[in-house]
Amino acid sequence: MKRYVLTLALSMIASFSEANNGNDGFVNISNFQLWTNIYNNTQIRVIISGDTYYNPSNCSNPDSYMVSTALSEKLQDRIYSTLLSATLAQKPVVLRVENNGCENNRPRIMLVIIQ
């Protein structure tokens, strides 16, 4: 059973690492800035350098990606920690961008994976 779970996990990681065109909602990024605020309504923003943003929902201000505030605070914290870890380690990440919804008029992040 453990081998089955490990095989499944490795195949999922492999499929995420190949998803780089945004057509399936997954976007690979490697050179990005991480931004957040300290107000009551925390917002987490990812700004990429010199690239075009995947914008499946035709958000009106696609100058960055925003983490969904519809996610629980715990999930938002986990995504922020993952992004911060990737930034410090200079590792690329895969973003799962929502196909039908915007966050603060920007494409909405639902998931982050360090590559």
C-alpha cells in the first residue's frame, strides 16, 4: 500500500512539473516577487518579471496573481509559507490559477507547489 501511495504521489509531482502552459490552470514561474500586507484583510500577491500572466477569467488588472481570500486563513498562511520558502531557496513554483474568478481584479491563486 505504501508503494502505491508513493507511486501515485510521484506521478502527481511529475505531472505538475510538466504543466507549464497555463491551459490547464497550472503555471510555472521562476522569477517572482512576493508581496503581502499587514491589514485586517490579508492579501498575498505574486508578481512575475518579464512574462505574460495567464488570465483565464479575463480579470481587469492582470499585473500579478493574488491568493484567493475565499481559502481559509490556514490555507492562505500555508501558501504564503510555501511561496516564501521558494523565494528564499530561489526555487521555481507551480501556481494553480482559478479558471473562473478573480481576486482584487487579478488572476486568483488556489494552490502552490515548489518544484
